Amino acid sequence: MELKKTLQYQGNILFKYRSYLPIIMLIIALYFHYLTEIKWNYFILEDSKYEIYYEMFCLLISLFGLFIRIYTVGYTPKNTSGRNTKEQVADSLNTTGIYSIVRNPLYLGNYFMYFGICLITGNLWFLILSNLIFWIYYFIIIFAEEQFLEKKFGVEFIEWADRTPIIIPRFSQYVRSNFSFNIKKVLRQEKDGFFVLFLLFALFNVSAKLFYPLNDFNYILLISCGVALVIYCVLKFLKSKTNILND
């Protein structure tokens, strides 16, 4: 029982500060990216015609994670599946749609976004270590979240948790969502992640290529980042200065 209380306590603390983990890991990732491409120079695709395809492959993996987040957020009601950090919040228990096949789709989406960025470093040891840290960190958070949900929803939560996998989807038991897709909620909540994702890939490309005299940048990534910035600024303006994105 003491271990259970300790894990729940630690999970609640990590939940409050979960937005800081990606920042810390990003700094470490940039360092390993520098070591791999510049200092050690052992990235096997460096300066080859396949390097740009590898970078786009990594981006697609991260975009897949963003898609999972967008799909999840779009089909959930208010005060569930949010970005709150002060405390656990759940006005209702999500059990349909993507939540009928996996209990933590947002963390699954976060993982793929994170995995794509880890891959672009080209460093196998960082990839292994960062994945280990990610899942230890988030499984402690998941434990605390599910303790909260079990206490609030009781038997309803237990029955849902018994039939629904924690992180690996079971597609055969999909149940159509009870809610319609809320594009306004998606635009409000996911605009930051959308822009930051393209910004990070552009940053990784620029940070490495600046050390080369030819400055052989991936202009697809740079242009995509510019487009994402424009979209982000427009959505930011609409959210703060108009009511267009309000439900």
C-alpha cells in the first residue's frame, strides 16, 4: 500500500511538470545530434542522397503522433484529454472512439511525436535511453491518473480498464465515438504542438548544417516550418482577438 501511495504521489508531481520533460530531452537530443553528425561523424547517411528521405521519414513518424492527438482531442468533450497541469481533471470517462481501443491515446501520440525527433539525431544510444526514460516517466503518470479515475468513476472505470489496453491499441473492439469531431477544439489546443513540431525539425537541420561550409539545408523542412509559423500566428490571432474558435 505504501508503494502504491508513493507512486501515486510521484505521478501527480510528474503530471504537473510533464511539459518540462520534452524541453529537457530536446536539449539533450540537440547535443547528441551535434556529436553524431559533427564531432563523431558516424551518421551513415550523412551527405548521402538518402539523408533527406530519412529526415522526411522521421517527420512523418512525428506527424503520425500529431494525427493521433488531433483525432483524440477532436472527439472528446470539455474537461477531458486536456493540457491541464495543476491537477487531474475528468468530468466524464471517455470509453468510446479511440478510447475504446486504448486507454492513453494522447500519450501514444506524444510518443510517436517524440520518437520521430529521437530518430533524427541518428544516435542509437540516445534513442534507447530516451525511450526508456519516456516510458518510465509516463507510466508513473498513467498510474496516478488511473488511481484518480478509479476513485471517481469506480466500477465504470474498472470494467473499461479491464477490456481496454493501456497503450497498445486493440482495433478489434473499436466503438464509434459518442461525440462529433470538434475542429475548433483541435485548432485551439493543438496549434502549439503543430508549430513546435515543424520548428524542431527545422532547428535540427539548421543546427547541424551550419557547421558545413556548403550549408546544404533541407529546404522542405525550412519552408514547412515557415508555413507552420504563418498558420500558428493566424490561429493565435483568431483565438485571442475573435470568437471564431470558441465553441
